[in-house]
Amino acid sequence: MERFLEEAVAASSKLLELSSAKKTAILLEMAEALREKSAEILEANRADMLLAKESNLSAALVDRLYLDEARIESMAVAVEQIAALKEPVGRVLDGWINENDLKIEKVSIPIGVVGIIYESRPNVTSDTAALCFKSSNVCILKGGKEAEHSNVAIAKVLQSVLKQNSLPTALISLISDPSRAGVAKLIKMDQYVDLIIPRGGAGLIEFVSKNATVSVIKHDKGLCHTYIDADADIEKALNIAINAKTQRPGVCNAMETLLVDEKIAADIMQEIMDRFTKLQTELKGCEKTVVLIDIPKANEADFNTEYLANILNIAVVDGVDGAIEHIRRYGSGHSEAIITENITTAQKFLNLIDAAALYLNASTRFTDGGAFGFGAEVGISTNKLHARGPMGIEGLTTYKYIVYGSGQTR
Amino acid sequence: MERFLEEAVAASSKLLELSSAKKTAILLEMAEALREKSAEILEANRADMLLAKESNLSAALVDRLYLDEARIESMAVAVEQIAALKEPVGRVLDGWINENDLKIEKVSIPIGVVGIIYESRPNVTSDTAALCFKSSNVCILKGGKEAEHSNVAIAKVLQSVLKQNSLPTALISLISDPSRAGVAKLIKMDQYVDLIIPRGGAGLIEFVSKNATVSVIKHDKGLCHTYIDADADIEKALNIAINAKTQRPGVCNAMETLLVDEKIAADIMQEIMDRFTKLQTELKGCEKTVVLIDIPKANEADFNTEYLANILNIAVVDGVDGAIEHIRRYGSGHSEAIITENITTAQKFLNLIDAAALYLNASTRFTDGGAFGFGAEVGISTNKLHARGPMGIEGLTTYKYIVYGSGQTR
């Protein structure tokens, strides 16, 4: 692996010499190449599908794995959208003159070599490669074993465009050992790799976080809450709560627990139950909730669970302070919402809770690069440092200071 | 340690409720308390000094450890300067309206609980505690064993001001076990601690980097270069090179290796030798250098050494490309300078080298929070992510998104 990574590091300097226009042109060529060579990709995908059926992969996993002409067209379009993003490297983020008359500029630069560990969906291969190329980073891709044939085929198509442009194929590298041992080695290669982004199940994230010596940006779970305050517009509150839970329950920005202000709990609990029950939501309630409506009791483990399913905990809390206390105890720092018309209550909630995204009178489902307007997203970071929450292509850059002098000494 | 850290986390929410004016007032009280209780601090320091003499600590270490009224006054002034900094929390870093008419704001917030591991100088205790308090972070301080009495006395003074203001003393916590075992435990407490900043020797930094599960911002070595290009103003070049090496050789932004363009090496090498020899600099040269002047040969290990002393390697390189190649091989990504009057050469160097700070026609010695105009500095980060290079108080903040809606759902 060392030699392979040495090549990646050596290749990374080539990227710094490419003009922005050239990078864009190459990405458009890559999109075209995906279309032209779709037959090869589909053939490789059929091999993965066959193995998936043999090993009885779940229907959901098989669907994620599956490619057809339409899905390859989407991949090509995604690469074109990334090509069209504003150049992320070389932005002047700040600049000033110091007391020695030095002109100091803070400028965005690529991170260097980025390892991305992901599962199932083959489109992540082309998306991530394109995002890294656009931001002048070398990517080391470690896809899921079940998608190996598809990933190799997609990477080959992208690498063929690199070759046509006299660039090293190491700029888009695919790790050949897609086992946990391969991951274990990669995440300790801090002399070569600058950042690891694990996207996948809790087990993978935990393993990478605990063992990496390379910096990690996690894409971990979201245990999100919505708090309905006594001063809420109840119709607004119910719409938002229903959207946050049921519009797409399997994603990290969906709500897991609804918090209801004690002052209005008795008045609105039946309506909450009726509305969710119509949508087949399985409800569990805290001690105070189960007195008001006839649903099973939620225990400590329930309040700590990211269901990723149409199941909802309901808890009655003592106003905004009770909501803050509950969220501090159970929240995962992803997305939290308050529904209220009272500005002082809203300020308290928005100031005192620490999470990547806080919402006033809106659904937590908006925590997403697309909804935030980032154009393309690397993912949703649950890190507290460097990149937090929806992570656009800027998250794949860091900065350096360039200091312009005229002979200054200290 | 777990209970101790639980208290720290619990205390952290108190800081979010303090107004900016209140934080400033408390910091000014702390500065006053340091002056008023200087006798107690000096008495504790005498105990450390006594132990230092018994254990034959080096003169340099003893000097770092030593406190007197003047040094305590400096500590108090430093706290006042930190009190006067612009409020680092609640800055709106970015803001926009998305296509759903949500108003999205990116706002600076404290990191949370910050562990700082440092050595010798007792003033780091008050500096760091003040920086963390100003940025609404809880600090967990782990000072050097040799400064334990002094650090405890200083922390007690600061904590007494917290108590007078009905705040938990856990906001400024000092770890009682200043051994490596204490460090080993602290850096794995990722459920309580958000960031570890190690400041100290290479052994400590290496140990923390390899073993921490908490995020780390390193303050590691600087192996800095200055490249004199054929198109340099030679007088400017010599002044800058001499300043970079000799003004304060023991610091991380001092130059270790001087790179000289082959085209002018024969013309200027004797002058370089004469100027440095006058300042007692010990010189070592590459193969090509030792042909031109009579100095010992530098080996591979020399080019990899941060001397922290008045010793300099000289290497002849093949123009700016040779300089870039040398720096990519030996540089530590700290500070690198080019001396040239040619704009195309300068652009190449400044674009293609990856380091925290790059200088055109100025000394690398300016890589420092004070020189950059940051007012107070946490240190000089050698991390690539989150904070890079001189790290002002903003480096102790992260951000969250606050999203203002009016009932939006997806």
C-alpha cells in the first residue's frame, strides 16, 4: 500500500499545475466517457448483481447496487454539475496589511490526498472522484465489496480520461483490497493521507474514528428532535413534525423524537396521535405522554435510538428549558428544531443548543447540501471541527497564508 | 477522571448564558486578582524552583519556570489584552436565503471542552485559561510536572474569581495527575473533550497524535527554508536569510536550510559564508556548496533536522523547480520563503508549495499570531485542517447553522 500511496502523493502536485478551465474540461470529458462506455459499466454491474443474488443481499441493498442506462446518465449529469461549480481553490478568504506593511492573504488550497470509505452505491465512485478532482485533491476510494466490479469499471472510465490528458491515473485511485484490513491500514497512513471521510454504517464509523491517525470527517448518525412550544402555531407545528418524521424516515436528518411543551400537551396530543397514525407511524411515549394517549411507553434505549424507520418517540417537556435539557442528553448534534412564535423562547433554543443545524419553524429535513444550495455535497459532517453539517466542495479545501513583503525582517 | 470531565461538560453550558460584557468584566477581575495574589503565586513558584534545583533542571528550563512580580504583571496584562479582544462567539460568518426562502446563517460558537497539554512556562496557564474563557470554552489544563505548584496557585486565583461570580470552578480545570498516564487517559475521552492542543516537545506531540481519539491541533516542529533565486535583490536576500536564521534560532519559524539558485551560487556563496560566520552561525553545505566554500558537508539527517540553534544547512538547487523539489522533500509545511524580483518565479513558488505560510521577500520569522495581528495567539498550528499556522482566538471556535423558517417542509 505504501508504494501505491507514494504515487498518489506524487500525483497530487500535478493537480496544482492544472488550470481551472482545464479541470472543468476534463470533468466534462469524464461525463461523456461515462455515457460512451455505459455498456462496460453495466456489464460489470451485472457481475455484482449476480453475486448479490447468490449471497442473498437485502432488496434495499440490491436496489442501491443496481445500475441501468438512466442511472448512468444521472451519474454523468452529476459530474457535469460538479464541473460547473465555482472554482474552490485559490479563493482569497481573508486579507490584510500587518503593522510591518506585509500584505497577508489567506487563500483556499486543496487538502491533498483524501481517502473516502463508502458502501453499496456505485455512483459515489464518480461523484466523489469528480468532487476531489474539481477541488484538486487526489482521491483514494474504498468502496463496498459488494459493488467492486461496478466501482472498478467506473474508475477505469475516469482514469482513461486522465490518461488521454497525460495525467497520472493515481489521481483517482481505487484500493484493491476492499476488506476491513485494507481500511485498517489506510487510516493509519498519516504520512501520505491528509483526510479520511467514512460514509457508511455505525460500525465502520466507530472503527475508523477509534483507530485512525489520519484526520477524520465523520458522517455519523442523526438523532434529531422537534420541539413544539406552547407559543407555537399548532398547524405549522404539526405539518413540520409530520414532514420531519415521515417524508423520508430512513435518512439522518429525519426526526426521531417529538418534544411537546407540558403547557399544551393535553390539548394537542390526541391530534398528534391521529395525524401520525394516519401515516402508519409507530408511536412510543414518555411517562407523561402515555397518560394522555394510548401508546406504548418509550424507554431510555428508545430515546437513544436513530430508528431510520417510521417510528417516533414523544416526550412531554417543561417548556424550552426542558427541551434543551432533553436534547443535550439525547441529541447527536445533527439537526434540532423549535416551533414557536415567541422570539425570546426561540433565541434561547437557538443560542443554547449545540448542533450542526438549528431550525426555527422549519423541518430538520433541510439539513442537506442540496437544500442549503451547495450544488453538490460531500456529505453531512457530524464532526465539530473543519466541516460541520452539510459539507459542500469547500469542505475539501483548507488554506495557506501567502505573505507578500519587500524585504521585511524582524 | 470521568466525573471530573462530566462536571466540565455540565459547566460548559453556563458559559453560553454569559453575556459578552460579563465575560470581559470577569477577565478584568482575573487580571486584578493575579496582581493582588502575587505573593501566593510567588510562594508556590519558589517551591517549584527548589525542586527544579534539586533535580538539576537545565538553566533554560529554570528560566522558563521562574516567576517574579514583573512576570506576574505581564501575565495580568496578557489577560487584559485577551479581555479586550473582539467577541469571538456569535459572529455571522456567512448567510443567505435558500430556494425554499429559508434564511440560513453560519454563526461562530465555542468548540466546547478544550484540553491543553503544555510544559514549563506557568504563564501558559493564565493565557490559555483566559483565551478559552473569552471564547466560551471550558479548558482542561495539563501543565508540566515541574511547574505544578505554580500552575495550581495560578488556577486557584482564576477559580476564585469564577466563584465570586457564582460560576462553576470546573470552567477552568487543572488535571491533578500531570503524568503521561494522565495524558494518555485524557486524549481518549472523546465523549467529553472536543479538542486537544498539545504544546511541547516532539515526544509529547507524537504520543498525542498517535493515541488520541479526541481531535488534535498539533503545535509541531518547523523545518523552514529560504530560497534565494537568481533574480533576487542580493542585499535584501542576505538580510532576510540572516534574520530568519539568527534573530531567534530557537523558535519554530526560524530557518534551518538556505537554498541558493545554482545560477548565482558561485557569485554569492562567499558573501553568505562571511555574513553568517560573523554571527557565529555553524554552516553545513550540500555537495555543490562545499565545492564553493570550505564548510563541513551536510548529510540527509541534517536536512531533516530542526536545529533550534544557530546552525544552518546550505543547498544549491536548480532554480525554483529545484527549490520546490527540495522543500517538498524536507519541509514540514510550516513556513517557506522565496527571495526574487521575478513575478513568474514567485507565482510558481507561492502556488506550488503547500505550507501554512509562504513568504515573498520577507523573513519566515513573521509566522506568529502577534506579527499577523491576531492580538493573542493560541499557538502555531501544524495541522492541515480547522486551524493552520498562527492560530488566533477564532481557532477556538467552530460554527453552527441557524435556519430561520416560517413553516417550511420538504
